[in-house]
Amino acid sequence: DDQRPLDHDPHLDAIDDEEIELVHGALVEVGTAEPWHDRVVAEAAARLRSQVAVAGRGRVLVQAPLPLSDYSVPRPDLVVTDAASHWAGGGGRALLVVEVAGASLAKDRGPKRLLYGHAPIDEYWIVDLEAGCIEVFGDRDPALGLWASAGVRRRGDTAQHRGHPHLCLAIDDLIPLPWMRGPSPPMALEVPGP
């Protein structure tokens, strides 16, 4: 068995399969999103797009392929780039990468955190749906792929980008209270009239 890592082939882009991503030379299933995942991604994207528009620069990409190397083309939930950046052919820089994590939490904290630590990414945030918090990683050491600073923003807190303070997400705006998670809020019981 001669197993070698896959590399990014421009023909893979033609597949446009939103269910897989290339991470460290391995094809990895993106996985099925929990019911509230898409709602949180949409809310975070809307807030970041509004902040980018007010600042007058940058753009927000949602679940788009992000070619970081010949062996890694992940599909993060959100990427904020400055207006001058581009990612065609692996060039460019991201101000912020955000992953919304439920079942994918171990992958987002493990291989993806290391992957993003080696890439030209200023900050990496993980929105942890289960714990109701945002993990914030910054001050990366690109040689080691490590983040020198790490913190957690909980209810009542706001994650704010260090170098671009107009980029911020409040956990209370993104994650509904625990009993509100699921496909829809619980229905109120109707009481018959007199």
C-alpha cells in the first residue's frame, strides 16, 4: 500500500463538492451540520459583512474553498479578507477565519487550528455551539504553527479582532440559550378560551 498525501489539483475545484475538504493531504468529510449550525453561520456572516461594509474594506467568504497549500484546501465557515487579498492559487491573507463547531469541535481545535496557524491568517475563532462560547486564537508563530494567545469569550462577552477592532462577534447574538437550540423553538401550549 503506497499511500501518499493528495495534493491540490485544479481539477478538484471543478468537482465543487461542498461535502469534502483537503486537510494535510487527506480528503475529509465536512460532516452534517447540526440544525442550529447554519443559523449561527448566517448570523455571524451578516454581522461581519455589516462591519466590513462600515469599515469600507474587506469581504466575507462563506464556506468557500481556501487554498492554503498544495496539500490543504479547507472550507472554513467564514473567512474575512482585506480587499487586496485573493486566494486564487494559494495567495492572499485572511484577517479572520471562523469555524462554527458542534460535532466538528475536535477537528477544529486540532488539525485545523494547526493548519491555520501555519497559514497567513491573523486570528482564528471557534464558535463552540455546545459550550456557548467563542475560542479566540491570535499572535501566531507561522514557523511552529502555534498561536501565542488564546482566550475564551462567554455569555456577555464579545470576541474582538486585535488588529481590526471593527471585526467583532458577541456570543449572545450568535448562540441561542440552551433550551432554544434545535430546529425550532418549543411551541407554546394553546389554552382553550372560556
